[in-house]
Amino acid sequence: MNRKEKEGEMDIAELLKNKGLKKTNARVKISSILSQSVQPLSEKEIKKKMGNEYDRITFYRTVQVLIKADIIHRIIVDNTQIKYAFTKDDKNELDKTEHIHFYCTQCHKLICLEDVLVQYYELPKGYIQSECAVLIKGICKNCNEKK
Ligand SMILES: [Zn+2]
Ligand SMILES: [Zn+2]
């Protein structure tokens, strides 16, 4: 483990503590892998980075806990692609708003557009929203500039 990774894991330990979660190896590992990744990662990609520490059941359990604590979030691209991303903790707890995601159909990159927030739709009477996920598909900036 290099110095940067070590520091990352220390920050994660602090974050878990702040969220009232016990520090477990899997929680620290998965959170720090995602916090150091520029792009959201799939389970397969996380598994590769975890090596021997990966265990399927622990992975699913850990991911549930981390999502609930708002440390990471899940992005469903389609029914074969689910990705996980670290949730940057710079937003106001009271004003918790989801950001949108962009999927490039050319380079297949998934990007967290942290500055573009999900809008709220007015629902018919009697409907209660618990979450709202927005995934926009198209051509990313890089691919667009290459044309
Ligand atoms: Zn692209
Ligand atoms: Zn995101």
C-alpha cells in the first residue's frame, strides 16, 4: 500500500466514525477504492482491486450499508451494468440533492455530473417519492471533441 492509499484509508475510517458505522475491512476497502477512482466502478472492477479480500456476500452487505449511510451511491446503467461511486461529502446535509449521471454511448464511460442536480417533478396526488435517478445517455465531451 502506498502513502496516498494509506491516507485515503485513514480518511475513510474517520468518515465511517462520523456516520456512526463500525470500521470493518470491507467497508474501508470498498469506500477507499471508490473514493480514489475517477470513474464509477462495477462490482467486477472493485473485486479486481480487492483481490483476496473480496467475498461476494460481504460485498453485497457492505455496499448496502455504505449506500444507506450515503458514503457511496449506485448507478444503474441497464440491467447488466450496475456501477458504484463515492459520494462526495461537500453538500449540506439538509439540502441533500441527487446529481445526475451521464453515460457515453461511444466510449462507454459513466460520469458523475456532481454539479448537475436532479430536478423535482410534481407527482400526481397520493404518490410519494423516495428517490429519483437520472441517467442521460449520449456523447461525452471527450468523444465530441475528437470528432
Ligand atoms: Zn465518450
Ligand atoms: Zn454519481
